[in-house]
Amino acid sequence: MSYKVATGNNVVNGNTVRYPRGVPATTPERPYHHGNLRAALLDAAERSLAEHGSDQLSLRDLAREVGVSHAAPRRHFPDRQALLDALAEAGFARLDAVLRTALAAAGDGFPARLRAAATAYTRFATENAALLELMYTSKHRPGARRVVDAAAAPFTLLNSLIVQGQDQGALEAGDPERIGIVLLATLQGLATFANGDIVEPELLDDLVEAAVDRFLRGTRPTG
């Protein structure tokens, strides 16, 4: 419960209430409204996710953290699962934005665009490890249609990148989704190694560069 430290008199319902100096004057009820409650709850949920994992997420605890009544979050999230799904949706939207920004700065050449996307993905995966795990877990939960739809944007973008490489003759012909999975699995593996302190974080970009070079050589058309 939020409180203020009394320094003298406080007015409650028109009546003056005297508190000893320095004694907390607790507010009987938290406010129900918040300027942007949904965003505040998602921000608090992501911090809790990173620190404690998804099992510890509680709507009541998040309400306490953002300073609203315990019932207020249910205006946006009817239950805990709805909050987790919304967090996953927001994560995929952020990943999509990160990838699009990286590709926009990389120019038109496929190798440069591939390196930019690969670096952007691994950085996102290491900086948001708990969130990314939730994103993938939520995507495969039965009935999580909105999460699946949110995931389509970044994965379609990566698929289009593979198709570009095939069109430019840099990658072999074949199912672009299958080729993309090989790349993504490699990048996710590097991120997992970095998150587990198996490799030093400062080596990550160089390892991604080496992985992309090997990917390009290994998937180059033959003949």
C-alpha cells in the first residue's frame, strides 16, 4: 500500500486528522484509475518477468507496484494469462520493429542485410532473454491466436529476407522457411550461450559475424 509520511495535520473527508510526526499516514484505498494503466502494467510485468520469471507474475502484485486498486488491472487483463499473452504480443511487435530498423539501415545488398538482421536478433535475444522465452512459449500455447498473429510480422520479415537471398543467387533454392529455421536456430544458440555465460557478451557480435559467413558459404548455390 502506498503511503505518505505525515508531517502534521492531514485532511480526510473534510476532517482534520492529526498524526505524530514521522508516522506513515496510509491511504485507505488505492486509486482505481491510472493515466495509462495498461502500459504501466506491461512495463511492471516485464520487469518482474526478467527478475523472477513468469511463475511469479501476479496481477495483485503488479497493481500494488503501479499504485492502483487490486481490481483495476482486470479492466485490461481479465486474468493472468491474458497479461502474459499481451506481454508476448508486445514483445513480438518490438522484435519486428528492431529488425525493420536494422534492415532499413543496412541498404539493399543481401549479405549486409542478413548480418544486420542477425545482429539485431541476437542482441534482442540477449537483452530480453526472459521475454523472448515467454514469446515462444506463448506462441505455441493452444488458443493463443493473437500471439500467433503478432509473431507473424517478424517471422514473415525474416522469411522475406531469405527469399531475397535466393532471388539474388546468394542462397540455394528450396523452402525458405526451412533455410530460415537453420539460421534462426544458430542465432538462438549463440544468444543462449551468451545468456548462460558460456561465451562472453562482448564476443557475441563477432560470433554472429562468423556464423553468418558460415551460413552464407554453406547455403550458397552449387554448380
